Amino acid sequence: MKDNNIKKGSKGFYAALGISAVMIGSACFFAYDQGEKLKEKPANDIISVPEAAVDHKSTGIPKITTAAITTALPVYTTYPVTTSAAVTTTVPRVTIPAAEIIISDPPVQDVKTESSKKNEATPVDNIRLENVKLPLASTENVLAPFSGNELVKNETTGSWQTHNGTDFASEVGADVFAISSGEVTEIKTDPLWGVTVTVDHHNGYISKYCGLGTELSVQPGDTISGGTVIGVVGQTADIESAVSPHLHIELRHNGKFIDPASVFPE
């Protein structure tokens, strides 16, 4: 019984297999036949799809019914631009001839302070004192004149220096007179000039009497007039001790030494 069943099953299997082979062959033949027919069919028999009508109510642009065409554009290589490097601009140099260069200096203004005006030299001809008197009974014998800025040799020290006053020869003990009215501002014993008396005549004039004797006729603060006796001739000025007895007198105007003899009356 088993052998008969096995034989029947084998026959069914082979029958199914044969039917499948026939069907596969038929399908292949059909596909081949249809392909040959398509090759033989003329091109104008291909059905074309008409473009869609323009819908003016919407956008007015027809629908795309064909494949999009892509155009290949040339490819350009972009190189980065370097901006870190400094850019230097060279400006051409312009040379101006020396003859064309004009330099004008601003005008110099003569500005003087009060102190500079006081120290400015005053011409001797413009110096005037009221009621001027001689410092001695006689001033004819001048031992050493006023030297101004010129250096002269000092007979006592042997040094070269300016002589800021005038030396008038006189006897020891002769009266010394104030040359003009004023105020006695200082009396002292100077290490070089001995006993000295200073009189302020105001208006910038100051007189100084040096080498006097120790006996004086005035005191600091006294108001005196021209011709007032202030003391006598002495020999107390060590800086001029080598010179015969005399009166050393100095006169300043606005702080500048001037020649005392230039203000004396003729």
C-alpha cells in the first residue's frame, strides 16, 4: 500500500512541474512577441499628451508636462582673498625749490615789564634832580671817575673791576652834604666800604656816601634837604685804603648805576 501511494505522489509532482514549465515558456514568448511588435510600430502612432490649457484665472502659467531640462553651467574656481596683508600707498614726494619758500617771522613786539623798565639804562642827559648840591665844598679833584661797564684796576686789591661811583679827593674831617632832598634809609659799617649812608631821593634816585668817619649828623628815617650835612670824610673804606683821603659817592637811577658827576651843577 505504501509503494502505491508513493508512486501516485511522484506522478502528481512531475505533472505540476511540467505545467509550471509550460506557463513560464508561454510568458517569455508573449513578452518577446510584444517587444517585436513595438519595434515594428511607426513613430507617429505614439500617443502624445497635449499640453494643458492655460488657466488665466489663476496664474497664467501652463503646467509642466515634460521633464525638466537641466543645463550644466561651467564651474569656476573661487580663490579666497587675503586681507591680512597691509596695503601701502606710496605718495610721490614733491620738492619745492628753495627760492619759492618764503618764511615770514611774526613782528616782534617790544613788551617790557615794570622790572625791566626800571633796569633800563637812562640817558645821562635826561637825568634831573631838583636843587642839586655838591657833596663836598669842592669836587674839582677827581681821583677815580665812574667807569660804567668798563673794567678798571683797583689800586688796593690789584683786581680788575667796575668802579660804580666817583672818588673826589678831600681832607679827612671835611663835611659831606646830601646832594638833594630825600630820606635817610640806611646807615651801616660795610666790610669793604666802611661807614656808609644811603639817601632815597624818590623818583628812582638813590645816593650812597662811602668811607665816612664814625661821627654822623643823621639817623635812619630822617627827612633831609639838599645841602644837609650828613657826616665827614673818613678813611674807613678798606677796599680803597691805598688811595689818598677821598669821598666815594654812588648814584643809582631806577636801580642802574650812573655817573654822579653828570647831575652836579656846573
